[in-house]
Amino acid sequence: MGGQYSALTKLGFGALAFNSSLSVYNSWGDASSVAFVLAADAALVLLFPCLREFEQARGGAGRGRKIKAAVWLLTTLLTAMFASRVAPLMPPAVAALVWAMAVATAGGGFWAFFLS
């Protein structure tokens, strides 16, 4: 992360690392839970520099469009990952609502980034 991030950002990443370590420790026998934690962390860690680049990129041409696509893909991935973990715990009608909200979020992000 280097010196380019604020102390608050570094503190946030430290809290993420600590929480993720506890989650992996508590889920050690469950490979799918460990993989979920590691994949979510990887997506979050990749998303952060993409968001910084997105904020600095002006206009939609060239690099800016690639960064928009990366931000949208990573946020959609995280949305789908969390919906896939929450929906099975809910009654069928609520699970359908969770997935509908996830699709609406991804669709709204796509519209905001690429169509408007």
C-alpha cells in the first residue's frame, strides 16, 4: 500500500485483515467458507486501487473506460458473492428478493457507468 494511502485507509485494511484472519480461523474445516473469505478480500483489495484510479481518471475514453469496467465487475462480483451466501438462509420469497436486489444493483451500476 505504500505511503500513498492515509492512516485511516491503512487502519481499515488492518481491520479487514484481522477480521478475515478470524473468519478463516473459525472456518478452517470448511473449504468453501475459507475460499469465500479469501475471494471477497481479494476483490476488495483489487477494488480499492481501481476506485482511486477511477476518481483520478477524467472522461470516459481509453483507460477511464477500462477502469469503469473493472470497478463494475468487481462490485458486481462482490454483490453476487454476498447474495449467494445470504439468499440460502432466507425463506424462498425473501431469497428471491435478495437476488432481485443484487441484479438491480448490478444493472443500475451498469446503467450509471456505461449508459448515462
